[in-house]
Amino acid sequence: MATKLLLAKAHVEGIRHFEVYRREGGYAAVEKALKMEPAAIVEEVKKSGLRGRGGAGFPAGMKWSFLAKPEGVPRYLVCNADESEPGTFKDRYLMEFLPHLLIEGLVVSSFALGSNRTYIYIRGEYAWIVGILEQAIAEAKQNGFLGKNILGSGFDCEIYVQRGAGAYICGEETALIESLEGKRGNPRIKPPFPAIKGLWDCPTVVNNVETLAAVVPIMNMGGEEYAKIGVGRSTGTKLISACGNINKPGVYEIDMTISVEEFIYSDEYCGGIANGKKLKACIPGGSSVPILPANLLLTTAKGEPRLMNYESLADGGFATGSMLGSGGFIVLDEDQCIVKNTLTLARFYRHESCGQCSPCREGTGWMEKILGKIESGKGAISDIDLLWDIQRKIEGNTICPLGDAAAWPVAAAIRHFRDEFEWHVNNPELCQTQNFGLAHYADPIHVPA
Amino acid sequence: MAEAVKTVKVTIDNITVDVPVGTTILQAARMIGGDVVPPAMCYYSKLQGSGGKCRTCLVEVSKGSEADPRPMPKLVASCRTGVMDGMEVKNMTSPKVEDARNGVVEFLLLNHPLDCPVCDQAGECHLQDLGYQHGKQGTRYEFKRRTFEKHDLGPYIQLHMTRCILCYRCVFTADQLTDKRSHGILSRGDHAEIATYIEKSLDNNFIGNVIDVCPVGALTDKTFRFKNRVWFTKPVNAHRECKCCSGKVTLWQRGEEVLRVTARKDQWGEVEEWICNECRFEKKKTTDWTIEGPTHVSRHSVISQGHYENTIKPKETFTAVHGGRNPQLLMDIHSVSEVNDPSIDLSQINGPATSDVYNHSTKQA
């Protein structure tokens, strides 16, 4: 049985409400934290090795320690609940069922960072969760865990919930800050980083919902204990939202020591591929990370079994690896068409590009059109090379990571599934009625000695 | 305590220069000048917050600084990246930059209509220059290009969004020069457009400057539209007493007629001093202005053709040049050509064919 830190109490009746949450041991972290020095809490988070759960996996403690602390300038903590990555829905689950866990994490983190006004920027489509969070905030306030002079410590903290207006780009931290300030959600040009100049030009930390919730178990058990869970630099537990052609889609909490194979096939997690089909490919960390064919997903290029953690999934770089990303685990079975899948992703990124910088604005639309052409059987072999060239020119040349996020899925699809693209070009009529199927992707790859 | 201005050393394409702390790579390159200056489509030194968007000024930083010599992992936008002491930058000398810049230019031209033959900006268009420098002869784009309707932003300015490259310069200009900006970006992605919220007119006394800052032909002067090609007009510097602006402008004349008035621009194509709408749109007579002399035009510009800035007159008199002789004609062609010899019948000379020649030959046949 895997360790459960975040979702352990998720199924307790009425856990959404303060009384039940408190009875189950909630808000102990706040009580403990308010007796500590803020710097000691940051140190504790550093010791825990907690890495950002939003996608990039940057160590959270390190991010907190970068926060500038000029005299007389307010500091802000912003919770990034703009979870818009296709395939990712872990934060929704957390906020919907355990709103007080997030509030508790926010109070502790606000105290550690010295933020008296903390914002939750929530995705516009999560309309019903706003009410849940606001109710939780009101309950916490009534019971003295939020508001003025929390538990008599002299620390004031207010939490505000701000709804976005349905833009994927506002999940990028500087675009989020712009949007929170009431402006158009365009990413800012970095530097300066938010830790120096963020919300209203004040030092700001932006963290993912899951990262902030994970602060609670870190406070309760201590950073060193937390770091013992997991493996290597992937400490603690991670929420994985599994979806696609699996028997049991849903949000799972894993402790990052299990293998990908176990995660997909064991009954405790995904429960195998639906309808007895075979695994073809998988996008292991939300739509923007590179797709991996079954053989490379289950074992690394070196032939070792791949584990569900930051390092193992990234093993081999983008040539033979991928990323853990935000934990949106999308499984594709043998009936899925990679070209169509890539087209869907390309369409998404074209739609969500903010249009600020030229490679992303023009490139995403171009890629979608070429993919549409190939998918409908009108493509040429040269289009595949053109697609590769376009993604290469977008990647790394844009203001924010959306350009990379748009380029990587296309790059990985061509890198690993080029023969399927070529099949589409060479069989324009057949590809409209049939799928390419599994081909050799399910075979174990040959490892040169 | 007066502190001396601190300078740092930065090397761009193997040329080292001392610049003040806080200078950006692009500004440092402009201090060197010449070919090491990266092109900039969206950056405008007079506008705060501009830059970083078009990505044409990407450069490679091969050495971060003296203290931290690691190279930067990605190409950086030189217009928004500050220099560090001992930084080494590669612009012209980096194949990576060349490749990325070609890509960016291709992206910028992807949906551009390329209607230069009918575009008023042609000849002074930054995108045209960039296209000549980095563009390919053909396009790899085979789909329908994005188009927009033309909009009139008030009586003087026309917005032709199809040509726009979304540099945001006009938005920053309106933001920083006028009290109330009433235009901005609507929509997002490849359908983002510069617009007023539902076709309002822009009526601020300084709004005409958006025409000058536009690097392409998206914002054009309606008083000049289709009047002339810029390379046929002669730019002269002129000034007038103006209550609200400096009154220092460039007049674009053809003969005595003033076809267009713009602000004066420096060698980077940036406005030196903003001018008001009255100077720009309403003073279209030579008598309104005190003319200072021809504007300097770079010899690389098409506008410099037939544009004489410093005509040199001979100091000696004509007779002195000819050694005391005072010829009546410069070259006495009359004595050489038989055309002017009255004793020869013109029809005997092999001149151009006339109808007589034709009639004569048909009669014979």
C-alpha cells in the first residue's frame, strides 16, 4: 500500500467542512508553524526536497529562498490553480474534496513567506470550486485560522479567490500575475523574475495547488521525514491524474518509487488498458510533454524499468525520455492515431497561444494546418520535414514556455512515430478508414551492447 | 557622495565596448554600430516596456559574465537583457542566431500579405529590410493567409491589420503619450488584432505618432495614402512654432508640394521628438514651415536615390577651371554631328524611320 499524505482523508464524510477536517487532525500544521520562525519553515521545506508540482519541478524551498525581502514592501503568495493542461485534473480533485488542506497549506506558506494577502487564481472553468473554496475560507476565518491575528500570533492573513477567464496561458506565472492585476494575460519578459518583481511590482511567489498542499504534511512530519519518501531527488508523494484508454481513470497519489508498468497495469492504480487492448503510447505528464511509445515508456533506453518520478521519466533526455510534468498521465491504446492525437494537441496550443511573440503566434497555427493536411490524407513527405523544422524554430525562441509546450508534442510524435506519419502520407485513402495500429512500438527496443 | 558612472565590459562579435551598468545588449551593440547591431522590430528605446516580443533580436550569450562564465542556455532577446561585466555575445558570428532569426523572419512574413507594391510603407519598412537581409525567396506556407478588414481610426489614421506584426509599439505609444489609450489588442494567438473596442476613432492630439512608430504599413497616414512612393519624395528638415510640440519635423516634398509630414527619425528609425497632430496632418504648405535643409538619409535606403544632401560647388570660377578660356558651350556637339549641318538634307542621314521611309519602301515593292 502506497503512502498517502494528501489524499489519505479524501473519502471521510464531510471532510469538505471545517469541523470534520479539524476533527481528523486538520490545521495542526498551522498551530505548529505559527510557533516557528518563518525562516525555519522555509528551511524545513528546503530539507524536504519538495519540487514544484505544476510541471517544471523546480525545488519549492529554493524558490521560496529567492524571494526578495525589501523593507516596507509587501510580499505576496499566489496559488496557481489555473490548471488547464489537457490531461491534468489533480488540483481540481484536491480543491473540490479537500479545500481545507489547501487553505491550511496557504496559511503556513503565507506565514513562512510573510504574505499578508494571498491569492488563489483559479481557472475560470472551475466555477463551482470557487464557492467551495470561499466557504472553506469563511469557515477557517470563523474559527480563527485565517484573518486578523491568527491564533493570537499577531500574523494577519487574508486569502482571496480570483477566477480566471479561461486562458491556458494564465497558468504561466507571469501571465497569471498580469491577469491577477486585471490586465491582459500576456507573459512578462523575464528577468525580472516574480521573486523580485511580481504582483504589483512586489516580490511574489507563485506555487501550484499541490505544492502548497504538500507543505501541510511537511510541517506535520518534518522535512527530513518527508524527504525519506520517494527516491533520489523525487521526494514525497505526487498526485497523478490518469486518463485515456485505461480501466480506472482518476487521481492517484503515488510515492514515486513505483514503476510505470505497475502504475498502468496494477489494479491499485489504472487497472490495465481498457477492453483488453494493448498499450501503444503514453503522454506521461500532461499534454505538453513528449509522447513516448510503449517500449520506451516501460523501460528506459538502457533497458532499466522506468519509474514514475522526475528523474526516471526524464532519463535519456528528449531523445528517448519525457517528463513527469504536471502528472497528467494520458494513455493511448492500439486504436489511437498518433497523427490525429498530435493534431488535437496542436489545435489546442494554437488556440491558447497569447499571440505576443511571433514564433509561437505564427508557428502554432502553421503546425496545426500542416498536421490537418497530413491527417486528412493530403500531406506530402516533405510536410513531415517541414513540421520538424517549424517546431525546431519555435522551441526555445519564445518568451514563455508555451512555445516549447507546443513544439515538444509535435517533435516527439515525429521522432518516435515517423513511420505512422509516412503511412498517412502514402496511404491517403486507407488512413481515413483505418488506423496504423501498434507496429513495432510495443516490441522491446534493441539495446546496443 | 557623487559616484562615478560604473561601466562594464561587454564583447559583441569580438568587439569589446565599455558601457554603463544597466545597458541592454542591443543598446551596447548600437554603441558599436554597424553589422553587429541585431535588428529590432518591436523594441523602441523611447517607449518603456517595449521589446522582447518579435524575437528578431535574439542573440547567443556564450559567456554570462566574468563572475559566472556559463553560457546562457537559450538565445536571449538582446533588447531586454542587461549586460554583465565580461559578457560575451555572439550575433553575426553565431550560426544558431542566424538560423533562429531566419526562422523568426519566416514566421513574421508567414501571414504578411507582401503587398509592398501598393503599400505606403514600402521603402521605409523595417520588415522589408529584414526580409531582404534574412528572408528566403519563396515561402513554405501554402495555406490561406490571415486577413482582416481595414479600419479607419478617426479621420487621419487607417489601420490595415493584415500587415501588422503585433509589435505592440502603437499600444505603448498611446499608453505613454496620451492620457487615455483607447486601442489595444483584442483576441489572442494568430487572431490577435490591434483594435479600438468596436471601431472607435482615436482622437488625441498626439495619436498621429503611432504612424511613425509602426515598423510596417499597418498604420498609415490617410492624408498621404497612395499619394506617392516615398522614394520619389524628398525629405527636408523643417520647423515651425508649435504650442504643443517641438515643431521639429521632416517634410516629404515633391516639387513645392508637401505630401507628408513626419517626426524626425534617427539612424535606428526611431522618432527623435514626438510631434502633434496639427503639425503632422494640417500644415501641408511650404509656407507653414521654416526649411532647414535636406534630411540625412542612409545611403542604404532606397529614399537616398536622387537625394542630394551636400551639393559641392566648385570654389573657382568657370573661366579659371578652363585656364582663362571662356567657352560658350560646354561641349560643342554642333561641330561633330552632321545633324546640325545646314547643307545636308536630313533625309539623307540614317535617322529614325518616318512614315515617308515606310511609304517609299512599300511603293517600291
